[in-house]
Amino acid sequence: MKLPASLLAAAFLALAAAGAAAGDPPRRLVSLAPSVTELLFDLGLGDRVVGVTDWCRRPPAALAVAKVGGHLDPNLEAVVALLPDLVVIEVANSEAAEGLRRLQVPFLAVEHRDVAGILASVTLAGEACGVPERAAALRDSLEARVAAVHNVRAAGPHPLALIVVGRDATGGVLRDVYAAGGGTFLGELLELAGGRNAIEGDALRYPMLSQEGLVRLAPEVVVDLAPECTDDPRRRDELHAAWELLRDVPAVRDGRVRIVLDDAALIPGPRFVETLDLLAEALDPTWTRTGP
């Protein structure tokens, strides 16, 4: 039977009050973002996660956890029904924060829009959940991998590069290409990996480019993030064919267009170090990965 939201909220508040009185760390966690889910599992808290969004698919264990709706439009009634001790959200999700505040549901907002924010979130979540030692170890590991990439790649080479996050390749013809600008998370990773962003400045975060625009920018390396093609061979073939037609683009002419099917690069959580390695490899074929 579906309980009224008022009764669910009352039940939640009673449980939260009991936990606070005991001074225990939160035992029932709900994540409202894929990056947050990965963070909680990386902190060894997977057994405490009782709810995640429909888009939380990593690690595989998250698939078995109760779903509470979308990333930007979670079902807060479903969240309250899980009686969480703590809900962890991204700072950018202000609507969810306001809803949780209204329902008096304890939540922690973490910043996942840049590397510094992700690293800080490791510490914040670890302290909030009573595992500061695990958090310190995870953060040290992430910082070491960032330093390993940045310090070595600082010596070059520094090719002009473009990170594509969306495009229309219907019929094997490239149209409406969206690329990551300098003020984005992916733009930051590209710089850390030793690349020069073909999209200068940070005024436009994700500008749309035409074929003529791609030729004019003349990127020497292209990394096209296309996880939507993973299970669709026809779309993959169309995308490859579409890039091959742009022989006036140096990256195409020199065989340096890398199509990435894994969605890890689009999730700004602890796995950002894998994306950093991927970019370093694309920019410098002699690069040796820093982690598993």
C-alpha cells in the first residue's frame, strides 16, 4: 500500500532522530547522481546504499539497488520511503536540495563540476559517513594519478585537440557537432593531460560546430565521446564513416580520431582519472597508463 507523503516524512524523521541521538554514522544512504553513487561505492559504502537514480549503472552492484527516479527529477516520495539517514546529491541539483530541505531530509551536497570539487567530495563524504581513513586513502590515490599524468605530460607533445560530446551522424554525414570548451570539466582534463583545446577560452561551454567549423579549427586530435553507439553497430558505422569524410581535418587525415563508447568520461566522479589517462593516450600514443 502506498503511504501518504506526510506519514513517510514522519517515519523518516523518527528514524533520523534515533540515529542522531545514538551518534552513529549514517547507515542508509541514497544517491541522487551517478557520480555520487560511484563515489560511495569507491569509499566502500556500497552495502549502505539503499537507493540510487535510474541512471546509476556503475559499479554493476548499483543495478540491484532500489531506483528513485531520474538524476534531475528524482521521486522524493520514493526517497523518503527508503528511510535514509543521509541523501547525497550534487551541488548543481538545487531543486532536489530544496525538496529535501522542505521534507527535512538530511542531505550532503557535493561539488562534481571540476577536479578540485571531486577531490573535496571524497573527503566530505568520507567524514559524513564515518570513514575518513578510507576517504584519505582514496583521495591520495586520485591525487597521485593526476600528478603522474600532469607532471609527465607537461613536457609535451601538446597537440591541438577537440573533445566531442554530441553530434548528428545520420546517414554517415557529420552535422551539429558539440564540443567541450575550456570552462568545462572535460576541458580541464584535456589541459591536465597536456592538450591544447581547439575551442579557445571559456565563454562558450559547449559550442555547436559545423563541418566548416571543424575544418577551420583544424584539431590534430579528436576524442569523440559516443556511449549511445555502444549497442548500435549501425550508428557506430555511420559515425566512423562521417568522420572519414572530413579529410581536411588534420586529426582525420592522420588517423587520430578516437571514438570512445564507454560512458565513464561523461560522469564526473572518481573515475575521472581513467578519462585523464584516456586523453593522455589520445594525445601521446607513447603514454603508459597510471592505473588499472
